[in-house]
Amino acid sequence: MLNYENVTTHQLKDGDVIQFYGCAFQLKNRKEWPMEAGDDPKLQGAVITFDTDLLVYTADGGMPHHWAQRWTVQGNKLAHWALLVDPSAC
């Protein structure tokens, strides 16, 4: 069984491994995008994006394989992710 913790996009860093739609992705190339006019920095914060390396693909998770191969993780403080506590368990 994989152990994970629920974190926001702002807590993620390069090298982290997340689980999403049954797949495991390693994050790389973190980039922060500036907020748009009207965004609330205390609530939303800037948008963060990551390129990914696909580590584990699970067809029954619902994500097409060709999407998983080129997946981009994106979100602000409102988005939450399943961060794997022990990525070596993949």
C-alpha cells in the first residue's frame, strides 16, 4: 500500500512523486507564473507548473496513456495533490 499526504501545489518541489488518476509522476522543472489582476494572493497565490516523468501507468485510473506520457501538473494554493511519502515504493 502506498502512503501519501495531501499537499497543495505550492508545497510541491522538483523530485517529488505524486499519484494522480492511478499513475505516479515525478515532478521536474518547477515554474511559477505571476498572478492575474484580481487574484487574491492570500487565497489563490501564483500558479505553479511542473513537467513530469511518468513512473507508473495504471490503465484503470482513467487517464489515456498518451496523456500520461506528457502530463503537466498545474495549480495554485487551492489545488491538492497526493504526494507519495516513500516514492521508492512505486
